[in-house]
Amino acid sequence: MKIIILGAGQVGRTAAYHLAREAANEVTVVDVNDELLRDLQDRLDIRTLVGSGTQPSVLEAAGARDADIFIALTNSDEVNMVACQISWSLFNKDSTRIARIRSADFTKHTKLFSHEDRAFAVDVPISPEQLVTEHVVALIKYPGALQVLDFADGRIRLVGVKALQGGALVGQQLKQLPTHIEGRDARVAAIYRGGHSIKPEGETVIEHGDEVFFIAAREDIRLVMNEMQRLEDPVRRVVIAGGGNIGFRLAQTLEVNHQVKLIERDPRRARRVSEQLSNTIVLSGDAADEELLLEENIDSADAFVAVTNAEEANILSAMLAKRLGCHKVMALINRPAYAELMQSGSIDIALSPQQVTIGSLLAHVRRGDVVRVHSLRHGAAEALEVIVHGVQGEGRVIGKRIENIPLPEGTTIAAIARGDQVLIAHHDTVIQRDDHVILFLTDRRHVEAVERLFDVPRRHAR
């Protein structure tokens, strides 16, 4: 598959890294900064081109005439939209065009991108800021969760949680789970212990400190979380550092049901934000100012979320809030190495916009009818929602019991959405046509094997 990525910033680099690792992809990255491109080419087997994505000659040189997917990920919404329009008007109308759109002023006007009367040829608008906002809201809704991922239009959720003393199943074998949640169903899809994956089997004992990923119907999530750790009290008081796109959206979403305070360093920005929010207390100041945090009773806050544009400021303010007594702290961190280091320390959750965004991109690159992809554990693992097509007797999954399907090592079929039903997968569950199958891969290198297993032709357009 020929893929053009416009923009070699953090999001573009992450997309190139994930897509170039798959042998079937030929990736070309375009950017005006030749130093960024040289660094990227030293690390990845890709083609790079220096130039502006709004220039037809540059896009043609990049291979826009026969590109299967065109992904515009620069920091400018206008550049991304214009580049997609040029790609459609002058080159390949059959390619799928994905654009990063940061401004809510664009995304709220869906007609701009709808196929009927769109002004710009963008098939899939993606807003990392909105995706991060939704990610944080889900974590606040389920205190104690490390990740909360939706499948089947939100009816099925995959939740990552740390097993702690006090959880009903901690110290017991996995086969005890059904007796603990009698009348309900859930499936442990993966267990990580000391950073290494452990195959979840009936005799596997859940230990304190294990990172457990389980899948269950939406209404059963809290019940299963209680098996892994003592349920935390609901989050009521939230302090947000940063009044940018993410901070503003987060405050706007949370202020309906939570007590929200927002700290913004720029007085003019703070004033504008305060005028647009209804129930949020907006403070002008530095979120890393100890006196300010103490004055605002940070020790009584349930959650502190640092989402400024400076990751160093996010790290420092979150660490300070934790030291001053805030129950849970989250920080937006762009660099994966920083994120992994910080989350193992005093920061409870490191928010990575790249990891949150990459799943939306991968869903349009995967072979077969893949409708949802989530990247996990800094890109090492992946969760997929695949629609099964074909008829019985064709392929290797339809009409087969799960125990008879040759899944790659570390791959688990965790749940199935069948019509209005939510089925937690077991060894004797039979796959049927049009099932939405949710799979967990502890090693994303097996993605291509899973695609071949479901044996549906590659789609270039959606």
C-alpha cells in the first residue's frame, strides 16, 4: 500500500513509525523541514521529500497520482485541508484522504467534509485534541483505569487496570472470575507482569502489581474492576492546567457534572476561556506555582490534568500536584520515552496524543473490514474490531469454534458483537458472518497474520 504522510511533527513521525514497520507499506513523508526528514530517514525505511504539501508539484513528486492513502498531519488545519483538496482535484480520486483538524470551529461544521456537499475532499477528519479529551473523560469516569477503549459503538469496552491488594480476584486464579461475577461475563485478554506479557489461562494467578486488560459489556465494567482493585470514589473535583484546545474542551465536557478549575498562564487566553465556559473557575497563573496550588486546595482535588503545550511544564506541575496531595495526576507528554519513564514514577497516567491518535489512522490502513483500532502499551500491542465477511465454507473463521481457529501467538479473540448481542468469547464460541470480532494482540507484529486469517480483500477507500 502506497501511503503519503504530510508533516513530520510528533503525530506524523508516530504515524510513519507505525506504518513503515509493516512490510506491505511504502511510506513517503513530506515536510518543509529537511532536518526533521533526515532524522526520520535515518531511523526508518521510508522515502522523504522536502517541500510544501500545498504545492501540486511537490505532491506529484511524492507520488500522489497512485497513492492509496493520503494523510495530512501538519500543525495547520488549513494546510491539511488544502492539501487533501489538491490531492483529490489533480491526482487520485480513489485514494483515502485523512486530515488532522485541530480547530473545533471546523469539525463542528460536518458539511465541510460530508461526501454529499463537502467543501474539502477530506474523507476522515481526525482531531488529536478531541481524541485526547475523550480519553481523559473516560479515565475520569472510571477512576483506577489506565486505559478505557470502546468497541461496537461503545457497547463493549476494553479496560486496562493495575491489580492491587484489596481486589477480590488478586491472589486467586483466573478461573474463579465467573463465580465472583455470577450472572455476568467478562474476559481477561492480556496480563503484563514486570513489563512482560503473560498468557491468561484458567490457572493463572493474578498478582499485586499486574497490569490486566479485560473486556466486558459497558454496564459490567465497574463490577470487573472491583475484582482487580478496590473501587475508588467517583471523581468530583478536577483541576486542569492549560487553557488550550485540549484544556478548554476538557473543561467544557466535565463542568456539567464536576467541579472544575482551570489554570491558564496567559491572562488574555484565561479571560477568553472564562467567557466561553459556564461553570468552570478559570485562574490566571502558573500551574507549577506551589503557592497557587495550595491556595486552590490541590490536596482535596480528585484529579489534576496537565495539558499545556509544554510537556516539561506538564510533568513538573503534575509531580508537584501529586506531592501536595492530589489523589490522581495525569500529564500530556509527547515523547514516548518520557511518557514511559514518568508513568512508572510519580505521575499516574501519561497521556500520549500520538498513541491515542494512531488508532484512528490504522483503522483505515488495515486490510479487511477493520472498523476500530487501538494502539496499546506504546505501540507494542494492538486491539482490533473486525467485521467478518463471506459465507460458511470460505475462509478460516466463519462457522469455526474459536478453539479451532489458528490464531497467532499472543492473539486473543476477546468478544463478539452480534446484532444487538454482546458475547464474551470462549473456546466453544462459533464465529458467524457479519460478527464484529474484537481481538487483542500482545505483539502487533502479528497484525498481518491476523489480516490474512480473516481473509478479506484490502480496501483502499471507505
